[in-house]
Amino acid sequence: FSKVKDGLAYDRFRRRGMKKIVADMMMVAMAINLNKLHSKIQNNQTGIIEYKKAA
């Protein structure tokens, strides 16, 4: 939650009611993911991650 408050300057819910708060948090989560994607595209880190099989 600190990333939301500090990084996006999001300090309070803008709506009232549980459904609206959940929708608000989903929008914030999408914004965080879009920021991550934008950062990866800018740094040319768009390759596929390959995991090695454990021995």
C-alpha cells in the first residue's frame, strides 16, 4: 500500500460504498501495472522470462 500512497500520490478513497472502493482499488492496481509495463518497454526489457527446471 505504500507504493500506492507514495508513488501514485493516492491518499484516500474518492468514493463511498464497498463496490465503489473495490472498483477504485482495481483502477489503482491497473495503473501500477501499466506503469511497470511502460517502464519495461522504455528499458527494452520485453523479452520472455525462461525458468529453469529444478533439479
